[in-house]
Amino acid sequence: MSSDKTDIVKLQSVNHLRITMDDYFSRLKEAVETKKKKIAWCTSVGPAELLYSIGFEVYFPENHGAMLGAAKTADKYIPSAVAHGFSPDICSYLTSDVGAFLQNETPLQKSGFASVPKPDILVYNTNQCREVGDWFSYFARHFKVPVLGIHTPYCINKLSGSIIQNVSKQFKDLVPELEKVSTQKFDIDRFRETVRLSHDGCVLWRKVLETAMNKPSPINFFDAVIHMGPIVIMRGTQYANDYYVILLEELQNRLRNNISSVTNERYRIYWDGMPLWFKLSSMAKLFAKLDTCIIASTYCNSRIFDDLDPKDPFESSALAYCKLFIVRADDVKEKVLEKLMSDFSIDGIIYHESKTCLRNSNNRYELPGRLMNQTNIPYLEINGDLNDSRCYSEEQSIIAIETFIAQLSDKHSKQT
Ligand code: SF4
């Protein structure tokens, strides 16, 4: 086993990624300064296409929460939100974002923002969790601006026509309110075009992730969570699509030249749950040292909305955003995971039980055991959190991960 940190092979596209993200924030800053465009806040799996099509610049507080986590500043901010009245047990994106706001700090200040961009309207979809509604409502009260929500049922097993119609109607009902705030009227052709762009971007993102089906994989989870930025915050724009063409080309080039993400890939792991944003780099090094590549994840795969269809933009938006993994019943999730295990030739699964994100922790209701019975693929559960480092014991987790990989190694030797 090698132990050099250079085992992580960096993607060159990261330079283009930086430019793409910087340009996005420049457009947002221009909207703040010139007020030529209105600003909508949107949840990461909210109706971004609709907002972009009606002429908003769109800001995503979850992306900001992830920035705080990755910068390891969340712990500094969470106590302010708790002192304000939010429980430390709820979403630590929410508590770190609100806490940073209360302390009047944001990493965006490095890019010339005075503070996070003031919203003209906030729009959420509860397909991911209820927290987003509470989070956005807090800021709506603070800024005295409207907040709109799409309320999607939870634990959807069968995606019935009535669910799709109900959610589709909720999408349509947003339009008059959005028009009142925006500088533009709703135009169905512009919406169709935004949905087309979003669909095409999602197809590119799927292709990016599917390069990991190859052995060895040219990309790993720790790259993917960084490179998924554009599909989260620029979904429905040409900017995101242009970026994924570049990234895909680099990955295909790696495949042609047999360049792997982890130098000595021997074990292929599926990651379920949120990333530990404050430990990305050390975890990437740990797994590389163990000749292990995190091949695929629920988190990154959940941003593929290729059911979007410009021919029927409202209904297909409802379908795409109700089909989302997080909003499905365990029976559906198990089938999705089973297929991913086989498609990506997975040796083992790691479930991250994220203390403050119930909806993204799939280990809590016995799913891992059931899936193992179906697939015979072993699993490990680790406790942690997306942003709150106090919920994570590094020493304990490293031992558990090293032991798990050693067990996979034994299994491999017995099979050969
Ligand atoms: S899904 Fe989890 S991490 Fe995302 S906003 Fe909801 S509680 Fe927070």
C-alpha cells in the first residue's frame, strides 16, 4: 500500500471550475450593485429553472452553508444561531448560515460582497426536508420579502399521477407571484429553453459521474462534490453546461490514458449521505492511502434531473423533483441503491449518519441490513455531520474505516 498524499490525482478542470463559479458570483454581485436584476433565493433542489427563466439571479443558501463547512468556520457560527433560538440538532447548514448572518460574516466578503445578497423573494421546495421552509421563512421575516414554497409529499413510493399534478400545479401557482417581483414577465418559451438547458446539463453531469463505472475510476466522490457546484447553482444555464463539457472531456481523456483518480485503486466504495465538508481533504487522503476510491454517492447522483422535458416543462419539473432520491420511500431507495451497486461494481458501502440531517441519513431504519441481504455487499456506518465537527470523532472513524477496508481486503484474498 502506498502512503503518499500525491496519490490523489488532481483534475485540471478545477481551474475552469473556479472561473465558472467566480463568474456566477460576479453576476450576482452585479445584480446587488446595479439592481438591474432581482435576486431570488432558492433551495438546491428547488425550482431554479423557473426562477432563471423569469429573469432572476439565483442565490443558494445551501451552497453558502457548504462553503462555511468547507472553510471550517461553521463551528464558529452555529452557537449564534442556537443562541437565537434554533436547536443545535437541526440542519447545520441552516444554523451555520444563520449564525454567520447574525455575525455579519460571509466568505463572499472576500469576493467584494458586503454581506450575502439581499433577497427580493425566497422560494423553496420541501422535497428535501422541512428545514428549508423554516430557514427561508426566517430570512423572509428579516428582510420583509415574500417567501414561496412547493410542498412535496415525503416518502413517495409510487409516483402517482395525482402527486405529479398536484406538484405541477404548485409550480404553476408560483408564476404570478414571481412575476410581481421580477423585472420580467413569464414566457413559456423561455421556460422551455431553461428546462432544456437544465436537462442537457443533467445529462452531462450523469455522464461525468458514470465515467466512474470504469475500473479504475478517473473521478472520486471528493472531486465530484466540488465539481457539482455548477449543477446545483447554475442548473438551467449555458454556463453549467459549458463547464461540464470541459470536465467530461478531461475525464474521457483520463479513461483513454488509463489515469485513475486514486493511483492504486483496489477497493470501490459507495458513499451514502452528506459529505463531511470540514474533512474533505483529509478523508480524500485517507482513502487514497488505503487504495480505495469512493466511486459513487447518493449525494452527487441526486442532482440528475434528466426527466426534465421542454415539451412539458411544468409536469416534467414536477416529475423530476418528486423522483429525487431523498423524497422516496425506502423500498424505492433500496432498488436505486441495488442498481448503483451493480452498475459501479461496488465492494462496500459507507453510510454517513449525519447528526443534523435526518433526511440524508439512510441508515436509520434498517436499510443497510436489508440491502446487504440483497446484495451481499458489506457496509460500515460512521457518525458525523455535514458541518458541525463536534458531532464527529475523527480517531474513531479512521479506525473503523481502516478496519472496514482491511475486511474488504480479506474478502478479496479469499475470492482470489
Ligand atoms: S436536506 Fe439536510 S442538509 Fe439539506 S437543507 Fe435539509 S436538513 Fe439541511
